[in-house]
Amino acid sequence: MKILYGCSTYENIRDSKMGSERALWGLARALTERGHEVTITNLLHGAPNWDRGYDIIHLWNCSGQKGPYLLAMQMARMLYKPLFLTPVFWPVDELRTELMLSLELSQKELELQESSFSIYLAGLKMMFADAGWLLPNAEIEMDMVIEHLDGFQCQDGPIEQRYTVIPNGVDVEHEILPSLADDRPFIDAVERKLKKRFVLCVGRVEVRKNQRRLVEAMQEIWKDDPDLQLVLMGAVETKYVSSFSYMLEGANVLLAPEGPPGAVLKLMKRCQAHILVSWMETPGLASLEAAAMGKNVVVCDKGSVREYFGDKAYYCDPLDPLSMAKAIRLAVINPAAPQLTERIRRDYSYTHIAEMAEKAYQEALMIPIRGER
């Protein structure tokens, strides 16, 4: 099959730190290894080469500006090609409230935020309604899509009957196993400051990732375990960090620069546990990678995380630092669950997920497309 993967991002698509784009590349590589021809196009920067005769059009991550996606969707319709959408969707109501409170926005900034969220939801509805087939990352994500369609209907039939769950994954062969075998030290700038015992949070330091409350939770832990270091690895949103910079002064916290997957996994290999207390995750590639590396994971019970980790993760309340502190203590003290590591490597490897995507594509090619002659 000739498959077009389309996304819209300001990131360097070939070296993106965004989870959805890394998932796109991981699945594309696995499908290529299975003999398919996969073309990846950043729709924000240019149009696909439609003369290549794609069999499948698959658009990724419906957040952000919708114009580039809608043009690609129209072309797919005109060419009578199966059109897939991986939404990467979760309602933003709680995040919106937290953003407004944490950043102390002015009235004008509040109005701009409200407007942007309204545009965001309107764009989502248009995309959901016109997609031929949805590929959500979890059943609960699909439940949220159906709820937020709010009267919109998929043009090809009931949306409840036109989806296949294709989960997020990890690159076991090319990333996880090589990193476990790599004993080289980290870069000097980080290695000199890295403590022997540390917990790790990988992700952009921003409101959605909720690091402020994570630092509050660590303040509770430091009362009886002052040597346990918190490492925050990711790009920093300056305005957000400035809202709790006073908590970082003299604290046992290391702000590590964002890095490629190899650098991330090198830190994961050495941490006591990985923590991702975001307001929403679907479910968060960093958590999946940490579990595949044999580490305990601390997560908030938001988004689709429970579908992936079941009862093998340590859950906490994103509003409650004491709940976080309790979960972190348990994750640090207890040995990792080998059953979780084994299941993530088996069921959520890109090799396995590529088989699932391939089957969904093949089935779609056998279904008549509206308007096709």
C-alpha cells in the first residue's frame, strides 16, 4: 500500500519531541518494514504530492490549526481515497481552568483563550464529521469524541460504527532494547548535577504537564527523603515556570534540557520511577517508554492511561500534591511489575501496532466510499 501520513506542526517533523509526531514516525517505520510505502507530509508547510497515487490518507493529531487538514480531507474525498483520522483528543475544560488560574491572565488574555478554545472545538467537530474512519488511541478517547460531536454526524455513517482503536506504542527494537544495553554516561552538563537517586518527569514544562504541583508533592517527600532528586526534562515555558520559580530556589530539582529519544531513555534507565502528572494524556509516550524500560510509573487518572496500565501504575489526583507524594513514595519503594513491562513490550510495540493499522487499512479498501463510481 501507498500511505500518506499528514500532520500539521511548527516542530521539526524529522526531529520532533511531540508525542503524537513520534508515534507517527514509529508506526511509519514499522509499516515500511512490512513492505508498505509511507510518505510523511507536514501540511502546515506544503501540500502532498497527490500524483503519487496514495491508497490511504491518514491524518494525525487534530489539535492546532485545522485549515491544512481540511484541504487534505477535501482532496481525499475528491480522489475517493479512504480517509483516516487519529484524533489525539481529550476535552480541555479542566486544563482551560487550570491555565487561567496558574498564569494569572488578564481579562483580554482570558477572552483570547476562550475564543481560541471555541475555535478549537468547532474545528474538531468539522474534522470528526468528515473523517471516513477514526483511529483513536483508546476506547475512552472515542467515547469523548462521540460525546463532543454534539449532533454532528459522520458523512459515511454512524461514527460509533466507524472506528478502530490503534493504541500508542513504543519502539522496542530500535530504541528500548538498545538503550538498556547502553552504559555510557549522560552529557557532562547534566551528569555533574545528577544525583544517584532521582525521579524523572519527561515532558515540556508547561501548565498541561502540571509540574508546579509535582514540585509541591516533592516538598512533602523531601521532609523524610531529602536526597531524592526531581529531574524535569523538557523545553521550558518561561511564564509557567516563573509562577513557581520561588519553589525551585535551593530545591533538589534539576532542569535537564530536552533531548532526542536516546537521551530520554538514558535517563529513564537510571531513574527510580517516572512521573507524569498531566491534566490529560493519551496516555503519554514517556510513561509507556518508562514502563517498557522496567520502571514504575506515576500517572494521573486522566485521559486513557488506565486502559494501558490497568492496576500496575501508581495513580494520583492532579489537584492534590499529597496524593502525588503518596504515589511517588510507593513507586520508589516498590519493585517494578515485570508483568507490565512484558505487556507493554508485547502489546504496544510498533511492530504489533503496525499489524493492527495494516488490517484497518486493508478493511477500509474493501468498503465503497461515498460518491465513488
